[in-house]
Amino acid sequence: MTSRQSHRGFTLIELTVTIVVILILASIALSIGNRVLRKSEADETLAAMEVAATAMHEWLESMGRQPRYGTFDTGWSYMLAGMDDPAALPPYDVTIPEDLVGDTPVETLLALRERKLQESVEALGQQFWNRMQGVESTRAVMAKIDADLMLRDEVDGSGRQCLHDAWGNPVMIVFPGRKWRTDGASSQYNDEENAGNGCWRDDDGTIRTFEERLQGPARNGRPYLVSAGPDGRFGNVDFNIASGEPFPPEDDADFLQRDEYQHTLDNIYSYEVRTW
């Protein structure tokens, strides 16, 4: 008697389960791959920013001071409160773009200026890195940055470089403001903290710049670099408190959940800024 083997095919349920398992495994693999890729890009960005920070230190050593950042627009109370004396204004290495200044109150323009700052990051970077190029030792350090990240454009007939992150976005330079002034010939030439016009004194003895309000105060008068991270949005921490006050605000339970704040969480900094 001959026996016959029966060949049973997969049932519909078995096929469905198999496909589901494959999809789950593929999803896990894709998720892991994306995390590895993001970490690689973050590491590449941080490495370039560390070299750039070394170049900034070389400039400091050569010039004996940090880069000066400000505006001569006397209608802008945010940076010039108490600075009616023109002789007190130093020459600036990097000037604030015109579309970021004006005599409208800071609170009114906060969201608008956040957007305009995002658009002005590359122009500010080109100003800054062009200024850094003027010192030989700084130029030598900058040459070590990957050319795919220190991109060069023609601006007004001359080549200008700007540091970018691994996601192709320009890296922001956050400058501390000028020194807080208390030695004016009269009280009108001195600074006074004023929430109405956004005039704040930081722990390092400088006036808080708009970028510091968006990203957090610089430490010890040192500029810092910040990448917007994978989402390409710098966000806004809205650091609008006096020096020494608690942050985030204790009376605002929803502060940390705001979209503007959430966008800051994947930012990459050249030194530790977020102390809260």
C-alpha cells in the first residue's frame, strides 16, 4: 500500500500573522536606524562646533577681548536703554541686522523677531566668521572644519563662510550684550532692569541680548553656538526673568509644554547653557 504525503498550505491567518511580524520587525529596524543616524549627525555637528569654539578662543587670545555685538540704532531701547551718550557705544564686530531692530516693545515683536532671527542666522554667521578670518591662528583652526559644514557663499562680491550643522541649517551664534552700565555721567546714561522694554542684567554683568532671551543667557561673557537640531527650529525659551529669579517661572504650569519651548529640546550647544 502506498502512502501519500499531504502538503498543507499556509492558512490566511498564518499569512496575516507572518506579515504583521515582518512589519513590526521592519518598523523596529527603521526606528533604530533613524536613531543611529540622528546620533551620528548630532556627533558630527557637535564636533564641528567644538572646533569652531576653539577658533573663537584663538580670536579672544589674539584680540584680548570677546567679539562685540550690538547696534547703533538709537531708536532700539532693547539694547540701548541708558545709552543716550554716543561716546559710550563701542565699535561692533558684528552688528544686529536692521530687520531685528526697531522701537516697538519687545513683547509685541517677540514672535515676529523669533521668525526674523531664524531668517537672519546665516547673515549673522557670515558677519561673524568673516570677522574671525582676520586672525591667522583663528583662520588655521577654522580650516579644520569639514567644508561640507563651513559653507562658503558670495556676498557683495566677496566670499563669506557660515557654519552649518549636519542637517544643512546655519548654526546660530548667541552673543552676550555689552557690559551693564552703572558709571554714566548721570542716571540717564545708566542701565536699569525694565520688563517693559526687555532690559535685563545677566549674571555675567552684561545686558541680555535678544538671542539670549530666546536660547538662554551666555556664561562669563562668552558667546556660544547653537544648532537647531533635527527639527530645524531653534524655538524660544523666553528667558524673561531678572538675574537670580527661578526659571522656568513657578507661576506658569504650562510653560514647558509650549511648542516654542519644545522646539528647543533637540538643540545642540557648544557649551552647557541649560542650567534649569
